[in-house]
Amino acid sequence: MTDFFLHVLLSASDWLNACMAMERVVAIIKGLYFDLTKSKRVSKYVIIVVILLIIVSMLPDPFHRKFVNDLEDGNTWYVISYSHSFALFNSIVLVFHFLIPFIINIISALLIIIMTARQ
């Protein structure tokens, strides 16, 4: 269960940083016409929606994990048993949650540099 929360929190951090980068690009594009109060209001909703979407996309993962008690050693093992299709789905979700915010951050950094240089 800790693994699930770590994945959710790391992905949420990446996505929220990407959202912040997009907001900076919008602020530079709009310039003096950027509405800070509207931005704060929208960001509250964006935070909730992003976190909920991340949780929903990663929610099937904990249901495919099992605890196995080893009576001889007295250890508890954490066994993951994925079907091939679910392993593929899980890999795609994890790559999506890593790659898309990374690309958004790179593109927004380039746009900030280009827009600021033009001004």
C-alpha cells in the first residue's frame, strides 16, 4: 500500500509541476492581462482533478498484489501477480505519468525562453 501512495504522490508532484509550468507560459503570453485571482481559483480545481485522475489511473494496481505468509521463516512476502494485459496497462500508465509531465515541462521552458527573448 505504501508503494501505491508513493507512486501517486510522485506522479502528482510531476503533474502539478507541469501545470505550474503551463501557468507560467500563460502568464508570459498574457502579460499584464493575466488575472491572478482567476488563476488561483482555477488552480484549486486543477489540483483536485489532477490528484483524482492519478489515483483513478493507478487504482487497479493494489488489487493485483497479495501478501503471502511464510510459516517456516515467519516472513511475509509481497507478491505481485499481473496478467500480461494488466502488466502492459500498468507499464503504459507509469510511462504516461512520467513522460507527459516531462514533455510539458520541456516545451514550457522553451516557450518561456522564446517568449521572453521576443519581448
